Amino acid sequence: MTQSFDLSGKVALVTGANTGIGQGIALALAGAGADIAAAGRSPADETVGKVRALGRRGENFAADLSSVAAVQPLVDAVLAAFGRIDIVVNNAGIIRRADAVDFTEEDWDAVMDTNLKTLFFLCQAAGKHMIARGSGKIINIASMLTFQGGIRVPSYTASKSGVGGLTKLLANEWAAKGINVNAIAPGYIATNNTAALQADETRNRQIMERIPAGRWGDPADIGGAAVFLASRASDYVQGHILAVDGGWLAR
């Protein structure tokens, strides 16, 4: 059965792999045998070092994914370095917070460009390569706000709702071409991005009371789901948004 989860010989492009969820996913994929192309504005030196310590190849690729202009050069660079892309994890993303009545166009565009527009065109660029080869796995990182509205994050909610829709659309178009497109929706995960929430005694207590598992998630908790969706074990899973949330949505 473990052979179904073996990623040996596969190349995974993981965006936003320098810390947090992206790092957790990259290390899980490497632990299952994949080589890792780590892409983002900040060098993922720590992640790449840990990937290499696992005996896999890890390389950094500089890419400012706030702009679609970075997409094709990134895909071309990874293909030149590794010769193939078997797995894409669209993890790079940003968030801006303000009341809806005060939200600016600048903050709207910044979040939508990074979280949705660039994500789609990276799927497209990598998808062309995968379709030509007849196989590939694309994993988009969604959110609890793919299912819920949230507050004070209008562009983030809109972008993550869009990620869910695009995941389903691409699965509809590409499933017959050998490409699996799915998404992971993380719950509250303990990362740098959520440090302020963890430090807020009242908000942290409210969050913990809502999670049936009784704890914040760890980036490694997302890694297992990513290995499943990147492996042969998920070959008949298409257009699914897998919540890894400690039971948050069930409450």
C-alpha cells in the first residue's frame, strides 16, 4: 500500500515554500520521495536545506508571484533545471484586513492578483506541460473562507472562494487528460501568519473552543494531505476541496 504514496522520481513545484504551510508541504513531499522546486519572493534556504537532508534534490527559484509576469519564466526555469514538473502546489498567498466599508481598491487588487489570478495562470502554464505528458497533480491551497464568509477580509474571502471554483473547473476540463486538480483548505494552523491570533488571549480562546481537536494545526498536518493528493492514491479524486481543520467545519 505504501507504494501508492511513493513520490520517488517526481518533481514538485511548491510556491511560498520558505515557511509555514508551504514548508510543511515541501518537506512532506520530499519525505515521500519527491524533488522540490521551492518558489517565492523570499529564498527558501531553510526548506531547501531540510529537503536535501532528506536525500532529495531541492532548489530555490526566485519569483514574485504578485504578478502574472513571473509565471512563465518560473515554469521555464524549473523545467530547465529538473526536466519535468509532476506536481504543483499553489501555496503562495497574501491577506489584507480592513472593514468592508473601508477596504481599498489597492488592497483588493493585491490580494486577488496573488491569490487567484497568478494561481490560475500558474495552473495554466504547468498544465500545458502536464497535458502534453498525460499526467500531473495540481494542489491549490484554499481556506476555511472557501466555505465561510469571515469578517474584515473581503478580498481574501473572494480569492479563496475563487480558488475553490477554479479547482473544480480545471478538474472538469483536465481529468480526462490525466491531470488531477484538487485543493486543500487548511484550518487554523500555527504559523508566522497566525502569530498575532495566537498571541491574542481572547481570540485564541475563541478559536480553540471552536476546534473539536482542541489544538491549532501544525504545518505538518497539511503535509499528509498533500502527499495523498500528489500520489497515485488519489488518482480518482478530482475537483475535491479537502478540509484539514481539526473538525472546524463540522462544529
